[in-house]
Amino acid sequence: MIDAPSSFELLPGAPHSPVLLHVPHSSRAVPADVRPGIVLSDAELERELDHMTDSHTAEIAGRAAELAGVTPWRFVNRVSRLVVDPERFPDEREEMTAVGMGAVYTRTSHREVLRPGGADPAPLIERYFRPYARAMTEAVADRLAATGRAVIIDVHSYPAQPLPYELHGEGPRPPVCLGTDAFHTSSGLLAAAREAFAPCGETGLDSPFGGTYVPLDFYGTRAEVGALMVEIRRDTYMTEPGGPAGPGLSRLAEALAALVDAVSG
């Protein structure tokens, strides 16, 4: 199977930077040969993309990279999560499979049919998911080799009001939610994030979304790989759903740059 290099992009940072900004859900792109497998009309698909895309997060990461004293590396997904979601487990370990949102979604944000029953996820897994996972693993390994450590900062956003697919949508929805992992999120990394994002309002932990992304080759075994998920509530920087960015975007980019600088030394 030929890899699909255009479906993701690694944007180099400073050679001595350990930081990798990971932006998995910012794209709305659905390749033409993937589109027939989605049962929604064009208008319905656009609306679903409005709900499920972490709009403008690639721009937030890009501006933060420009502002940071030490330029971080960036790994950006260039296709929609409706193609594959690179942060899901591709097997029974994934709890979101219960609502049709494993690595290849079969249901929409409102739990309606996205792909027909019996659709085989294997071709999309092979074409998009596995190459992405390999490339992300290699990017982290490269930072480890170059600097002795790696810090993955996962850049996401989420709606002000819960969507029906959310399994844990009943909890707090602060302006900035920090997703943590008991092994990979150190107290120092968490403290740096709280300080950096303080100008953006309240920060919360693991609600409405918890955990953070670490390639499986390092997960739970390599303490030199730090990781934190930054979930930004969309109404703080854009018009929901799927609308333009507002002035809050600049403030968030500055906060993310401050976090990058705090953990780059």
C-alpha cells in the first residue's frame, strides 16, 4: 500500500527544540475518492464538518510557532477526521467505538448514519491511519534523538455546548481544558500550561475531554516523552459552528507560544 504523504505534514522547528505541536483535527478536506463512502448530502456534510472540525487550530499552532523564542516542530493532519481519526485506537480498546466513532467514523456528531452498515474500515486504516501513526512515531523519535526528550502538545478545540456523541459531556466546559496522562503529563508541564493560559480564562482538567496523544511505541514506557492536550472552547475565539475566527485567536496563540517557551529550555 502506498503511503499518502499529502494527508499530513511535518513542519520543521528549531533543531534543538523538543516540542512537537500536534494538530490532528483542523482540516475539513475529504478526498474525492473517500467522499462516496459517506452517505450525507453535500449540505449535511458541510454541517457535520462545522461541528467536528477543530477550526483554526492549525492557525493557532502556526502563529504560536512564529511567536515562540524557540520554534517548535508541528505535525498537522491535512485531511478531515471524518476520513480517519488518527487519535483513536484502531481496535476494541477505543471507547468511542460505542458511538460509532472509532478510527473510522460510522456515525455523526448527532449519532446519525455517516457510513453505511458493514462498510470496511480497513482500506482507510491502511491508507491514512497507519502512515500517520508511523510518521508521528518517527517525529517523536527524532526529537528524542536530537534533544533527549520530546514534549507533545496536542492542539484541539471543542464546542461550548455538548454534542450528542460526547460520552462525558455533562462535566465542566472551561475556556481551556487540559487533558492529561498519569505517566506522560508531569506536574511541571501542567503548571506551565496553567500559567501560560491564565490570560485566556479558567483552565480545567480532563473535562469534557481527557487524556492526551502519545504514539504507542512510547506510551507508558518512555518518561522522556511528555504530553499534554490543550482543548480550547470554541466560543472564546470563533463563531460557532464552523465560523470565522475572532480576536481571541491571537491571545490563544500568544498563550500557546508562552507554553512552548516554558517547556523548551
